[in-house]
Amino acid sequence: MGGRPSSPLDKRQQEHLRDQVEALLRNFLPQYRVQLAASVLQQISRELVPQELAGCQLLHSKKLPRVREHRGPLTQLRGHPPQWQLTFCVLRGNGHLEWFSHREEYENGGRPLGSTALTGYTVLTSQREYLHLLDTLCPVSSGDHTQEEPDPLLEMPVNFPLFLQHPFRRHLCLSAATAEAQRAWRLALQGGIRLRGTVLQRSQAPAAHAFLEAVRLYRQHRGHFGHDDMTLGSDAEVLTAVLMRELLPALRAQTQPGLRGAGRARAWAWTELMDAVHAAVLAGASAGLRAFQPEKDELLAALERTIRPDVDQMMRLRGRVAAKLRTEIQGPLESCLRRKVDAQLPRVSQTLLSIVEAALAAVQTLLAQGMDRLCRHLRANPSGARLRREVYSFGEMPWDPELMQTCFREAERSRGRLEQLVVPFGFLGARSLVFGAQDLAQQLMADAVATFLQLADQCLTRALDCNQAAQQLEKVRGRVLKELLEFEGDVLAVGSPALTIEGIYEDVIRGVLLQRIDGELKKALSASDVSCTLDGCSEVPWDQAGAEWSSELSPSVWSHLVVAPHLCAGGLLPTGCTGCQLT
């Protein structure tokens, strides 16, 4: 696999990529500015609308999502020509992977041989599957009879491989010494990939919501109406992925025929070329967003000053416009929903709802086991030092990849069902949905653990003997599990554009669809074994203050986290039911 691109990126190619990035930013930033205003209005309106007391009393964990640092020796395929070489790898808590020539270099604070953010990678543990992937990257044409070059991957079978594949970057080929080490690294790497991928989706900052909405609208203007996984990563990484997807057809046509080597050597060369292009685009996107940062900060501050005093008037205006639009499109919209949505909604809702239900059931089981273990240790071994260790281990449960794997696996198992939505709906966002369900499971576990520990701290005193303390912990256990059963989660906002006719028009359509989604989910949940109420922790719609029609809505965590973003954003909404086709 020693083949390399026929030439590195020359000056002309680098200038071309800079021009492409600048064009992307010119088209994207105006949309971003508009969405910043919408997100600030949304945030302020939420602050001012009275919130009903939530039925769920779980505390919110103050610990930020993180990856437990993992390190150890791995064999890595690197160099030119590439060879399997022993390295010492370190996965940082922020989802960055580094590799050193040996452990001492890491311990002495030396610079790594290389590093990468895990955004967008996929972990493969099958050598056969990875070789098949290489075969599909650069298909051999009928007239290509080039002699196959020696292939280290074939000459040296890998017993415990860890192949990190990325659609636009150089692959990382690693190998562990044992099956146990391979499993530990796989779980750690998958956690880093998810942490890096959902950074924007987890953020509650107006700028993050504005950015995601601007990306969606930018792609819609370029003809991409379906939902996929392009919004995984930081802002610069998302823009890079969007542009790389646009550049990919031309790159394939212009560069693949000139790659040296054949077969897998050629595919390896292609990944190196893509890595160089990706690095150039990412550098340009990062520089462009950094240059925009001062303007963004000033714009956010100015929006806060101007919107807050007039928010009531703005919301009333928005409500009047929305009510008028809803009246005008009610007939065509209802007809479209009956023909194209109602028949499909039960199937879609059940498919997506099952992802969250399974993950939350696993959280409940794992949490109960952890609390039971603490109570048993308190009764059997009242040693203060031992109990402190057990309490610390319990507090670390949400960040333990081995323990949380039981919850994460339930969400991952749904991928097959999600793939059944590709043909009828063109839905390509399975990874985002799985990550979202896994993030929800981890956050719920963190909140439940934090709640249990605080309640335990309040009820335990030095005056209690071990049996009395254990009885108090069991009462706390019952209370936390009861709250967990009533849990609906932190609702993720829909985030609609504000005070533009296009934005209000889309929000009206989205609101009507949310009513149907909520109705379908109430029916599904009433027949489910999972105990939760749709009205317990629902968030008041952000434009309720001015839009009377929205008072009927109480969007649940299910519709916001799992269903609504993907139906309403065009991912599962059938062709013929978008707002522009109703008139």
C-alpha cells in the first residue's frame, strides 16, 4: 500500500480550494446572521414565558460530557511505505487521539507523532470489512491491468484490528495485542467519536442553534432537503463536511484516474489525497469563522439590547402573521398531511420511539443495579475508605464506557430498523439519531446519579448505624427510580426562524405536524410498558405568547429529540408535503 497521489496539492489547487471556501462563507454567513437574530428572540421569549412546574425532579448534573482518558500500546500502520509499528496511543477527554513512538515520550511531555480529532470517524474491527471498504473506494475500470502492489494488510493478518475510517480523511489502521484491549479501545474510541460529533446538538447557546438552522437552510437552497449526518462536529468541521460533499464528484473525476498503484494501494493513495484536501478546507473554514467571531459577538450583544425591550411586541406581531398564514394554508396542508403523512406516521413514530424506550429502560436497570450495589456494600462492609471508593465508582457510572455500553448498545441495535426508512423517505441520518439517543441515556444517567448522591448526602448522618443508613439509601433509591419513570428529559427546542415570512410560514407547518406527532406518540406511549407522561415536563412552545394556535401544542421530548427534527426538517417528510408545494 505504498502508492501515493501522483502529486501533492500544488499552488493552483490550494488557491482553488481557498476560493471554494470563500464562496461557501459568502453564501452561508448571511443566513447565519439571520438565524442568530431568530435564536436570540427564541431564547428571550422562553425566559419571559411562565414555565409550569415540571413533574420530573431529577437534578441536572454539573459534570460536562467527557470521555474517560484511555491510553496504551497499539500497533499502527504508518510511514511511507506504510509498515506496522508499535506506538503508544492516548485518547484525551475531549475526543482527540494522539500517538507517540513510546510510552516514555508521552510521560516526559514530548510532542506526539500525530493526532486527530475523532469527529466523523467510524470504528471497524473486521479486517475483511475494512479491505472490502478499500475495494469500493477506487473501483478498478475494465481497462486497468496494473500489477497489484504488495499489501501489508494482506501480508500480515491482523488479529485484533481497530480501523478508523473517515469519508474525507486518511484512515487510521491500529491493532491491539488482545481481544480485551481491542474491546476497551473500541468502546473508548466510539465514545470519543460521539462526544465530538454531537457538540453542537448538545449546546444550548443561541449561536449553536442558529448555526445548525443556517446549515440546514443553506443546504436546502442547494437542493439537499433530506436529513443526513452532515451536522455532526464543530462549526468548522460541519462546514468542511458540507463543502467536501459538494467537491467530492469533481475530485473523483479529476484525480482518481491519475493515482499511482492499483487496487488497495490506489485506495490508500486516495485517502491521503482526500486528507490533504480536507485539511486545506478545514483550515480555511476555521479561519473564516474566526474572522467572523468579533462580528458575531457584537451582533449577539446588539440583538440582546434591541430585542429584549420589544420582545412582547415582536411576539404579538409574529403571532398575528402566523395565525393569518395558518388560516390561508390550513386546507392544502391538512389535505397533504392526510395523503402523505398520516398513513406513514405510526410506522415512523414506532420506529424512532423504540430507540429511546430501549435506551431508557437500560438506564433504569443499570441505575438500579448501581444503587443496590451501594446499599449492599454499606451493610456488608461499613469501612469508610471502602464506601468512599464505592461512592466514587457510582458517581463515575455515566462516564464508564464499559458500564454504559449496555445502554448505548440498545440504541445501536436500532440502526437496522432505521435503515428501513431509507427507501420510503430517503432518510440518511441514522447515525445522528443513534448518537442523540445515546447522549440522552448518558445525560439521564448523570442526572439520576447526581440526584441520588445529593439526596443520600442530605439524609445520611453520623448518628445512623449501618442498617439505618442502608434503609435511608433504599428510600432514596425508590424516590430516584420513581422520578426516573416519570422522566421526559430536557426538551430540545425546534428553533424556528423569527420575524421573516419564510420562517413563520415554515413554523406554522411544523407546528401542525407536531400536533400530529404528539397525538401519535401519546397513543404509542399509552400502549407502552415505559411509564412516562407527555404533559409532565413539556416545554411551552417558544412563540406561544403571541400565537394562539400554538397553545394546543405540548411537544414532548420524543417529538423534539427523535421525531420532529427529522420529519419537520425534510428528512422524513414525504415529497409533496413541504411548505413551498402547498400553495
